[in-house]
Amino acid sequence: MSYKIINDLIDKGKLPSCIILYGVEVNLIDKIVKNIKNKYIDTDYEDMNYIELEKIENDFNKFYESITTFPFLSDKKICVVKEADFLTSAGSINKTDEEKLLQIIDDNYDTCIILFLIKNGKPDARKKIVKKLKNKKSVYEINKLNESELNKYISEKFKNFNIAINLGDKDYIANNIGYLDYDSQISLYEVDNEIEKLISYSINDKKINRQDIDNLMTISNEMNIFKLVDYICEGKKDKAFEILDEMLLNNTPEQYIIHMIIRQYRMLYQYILLINKGYSIDSIMGEMKIKRFVVNKLSNLSKKLSLKKIELYMDKFLEIDRNIKTGLIDKRIGLEIIANGLV
């Protein structure tokens, strides 16, 4: 991934002089900036050689002066533009300023490292500056970690504090913390907060177990939905309502819960169809565009329901959803009917 590539370039001292960092994983973008700063900037002269600017559109001259003046008692200085909107389709700089910046890039001005950040967005590939930096292999997308990367990230967090945790519990944290969920808005900052809770609790004993994790960690909505569907399938109404009450107490909207329940049944239906056609687990992951832990959950659920039963559930759930949207029943009542298994 780009995060590893950039860190390798930093370690080898081969970082390009002008870089665009963009993507949804703002935590990793911030870490890259910090790593670059630690590599090239002496803390004694940080005030002279490290510059952060919010934007440059309205004060290009200040930016230009910052990147063209020589560093103080150092080989490099760093200029970070924290909101480089002018490189996206939503922003721009005037033509004169654009030509000046293009010239700087062409000249490989190597006494200053320029970092343009676009958090939760992307550069406009049609713009001259973006094209030029792409040709120089200086545009890096920093997206969320995949399953194996997240597991490694969590493992290193506990290792740094010498806290013992088994492989199964690390997987459990990764799969329940919400980072990998469908349409998840959770970043590594939230992951760090959850792990820090666990580390603080176990710092004296130097070990942590599944019960500690369940007691301390906030379980993601998607994992709660899996549990809810599981309990509905098994007819465990009390357990189903425990999960439901917990989600509602956490201000999860009723309509969202219903949408997610319907989605899980659709996924389960598709999974069984593919299994019946002889698809392998890896092929199913590719076909359905889901992660391995989701496949494992669907595999467990598939042992409890037939295709005919799933079709019945989906028809009834969709009917309840329509009745809610047309005002025939209240959202809470419709959700309780689903959780009660009265379909």
C-alpha cells in the first residue's frame, strides 16, 4: 500500500520534493507527515524549517516565499499545505500562481519538501499540477487498511506495551471494532481510542482476554446486526432484544437497523446461492465484494436457514419496511416485530 511505500522512501531518503497525499485514512496521512518531519527536521530549528499552511489560494506569496527560501542550518525544510483544495475539482488558483508552482516542480527544488494534503477527497486528474506530479510518481492515495493490515496494526499496538493477547482475540477486535464494516466511517483514530481503553485496563496484568474485550470495547453496528440476525434465526428473543435495546440506546436509527437486517438476509441469500453453485470462499469474497470475516459469519448463519425460509423473511421484512415508509406502522413497532421473529 502507499503508506508502506512512502515510509520506505522516507527511510531511504528518497522522498520526492513535492507530494500529494489524499484519501480517507486521515490518521495515516497525519502519521506520514509526522514521519517526514521526524526524518528531516531538527527539533532545535523546527520553527525555522517546518511550515504549516491551511490553504494557499488567498496567500500564494507567503507559500512561495516559504518554499523558495533556504532552510536554516539544515539540508531540508518542509512546507505542509493542510487543505490543498485548489488541486481538487472544487478549487483553483490563478494561472500566474499555477505557472510558478509548475516551474518549482519542474526544477526539482530539493531544499524544500512540499506536502499537499487532501483529506477525505481526491485530486482532479485533469489539472496540470496533478498530471505533472502523477508523471513524477508523487501522488499517493492513502486508504483504509485491509483485514491483514488492520490485524498487524492492532498486534503492534499491544506489542508496544508488552501486553499478551492471543491471535483469536486480535481477530475478534479487528472484526468487531467497526473499521472493516460496510460503509464504515470509523478511522484509525477511533480504533486507537478503543485499543487504548483495552491497554489502559490491562497495563498492570500485561494480558487481556475475550471477556475484558466484550466489557470494554464498543461493538460495531454491523457486528451487532450479525448477532441480532443470529438470535432471530435461533428464536432467542431475549438476546435479540438485548442487542436491539443496546443499539437504540446508542442512538442507532430504527430505519438504519431495518435496512441493515434486510441487507444481511440478502447477503446470506446470495452466499447460499453461490455455495450451491460450487463457488470457493475466495471466489465468493470477490463476487460479493466482502471481507473474509463477513463470509465466515454468513457461513455460520447459512447452517440455520434454508433458501425458502430466507425468501420468506425477506418478503416480510420488505413489507414491514414499506408499511413504515407509508405510515401504516411505527418504525419502532416494525423493528420489534422483526426482532421478535413474528414474520
